[in-house]
Amino acid sequence: MPTKGTATMINTTTLKWTIDELGTTANEGATLEFFIRHTAGTSGNKLVNESITYTDAENNQATFPAPTVQVDCGGAQPEPSPEPVEISMGSCRDSVLFDAGDVYLESQGRILQLDVNLKNVCPNKRVALAILLTEVDRQGNEYSRGLKTVTVPAHHFPACRDVLVKCIKFVLPEDLDVSDGTPNSLCGIRSFRARFISHYIDTDFECCPR
């Protein structure tokens, strides 16, 4: 119960707090504490109140804070339970024609496989290779989409040669699409940029003895 007045649950998500009078002769405050339960399947910073409506007999205006809570669901749920479509059949009916509406494909995405040819790699030296992938929107802004690091084994040919590194895979869910096309659909065109960093791991360099 609040420190002043009465609070009533209208439904599972709505409270009504009624105060007969407050601060009529001097400054006076009142507090109401309540518990909340997170029922969605997503983590993040959540608003405690979806909305607050205040009215009084003198038509005063009141400003309320917007408290939030940090929710960690401890996992991911990419596909929530589908909303049911209610269908009824009349008495003594053998068949019914019913339009169930639209159904969208879930968990859409793409896999990008990259091949890169390392030029003039010396024999007997391993190579460290990094691939940075970004996605580009229509304004040219870039968004990080992944980082891969690969150890390329040394080759043992007598001279330098090119080394082909194949099938470097990146997973690209459609909910990250920034192309302003159809959301969560494979129908849009997505643009990416890949950057490569490489260097030798092995070296014959030795510090001079002191």
C-alpha cells in the first residue's frame, strides 16, 4: 500500500493510485512501491512505466520520472512463440473457408564465404590473417558485422608463392539489414566491405647479445 491514499490493480499491468488530498497546508510527499515481472523474452534496459496519467480537481500538471531496469534473460530467443489465429466452425459444418492472414518466414539470414589470395608468401613462415567485415547503408555509413582471425600454415616450397585461403564464413542475420529494404526478408540487396590485415607469425630475428 502507498504511504498515502489507496492503490488498486485495474489489471495485471495497470495501477490506479487515488489520494484524497496532498500538501493542502504544507509541503507533503507520498510514495507507492510495487513489484514488476518481466514477461517478454528480450534483454536490455526496460522502462518500468509504459505511461503515466495524472489528474486532479485543480487541473494541475505533474512531471514524473521515467525509471528503468536492466534485464538480463541469460540467453537468446530468436523465434518467439507464434500468435495463434482463432478459427471457429459452425454446428453441423463439414468444411469452412477461413483467411488466416499473412505468415512471414522466420530467422532469415545469409552466409558470406570469402576467398583471399595471399601474395608472395615466404616458405616456412606462418601467416596471421584478420578479416574485418562491415555492412554499408545507402548513406555510406558502415556497421560492424564480424571479425575473423586465421592462422595460415606455412608452405615448404623452395621459393615464395601465393597461398589461397578459402571459405572464410560470416553469418549475416536479416534483422541486421540496413539497406532500408523489406525487413527480415532475403528480397533486398545488402552491401558489405571486407578489410584484410596479415603479417608473418614466424621470424628469424634475434636480439643482439649483450
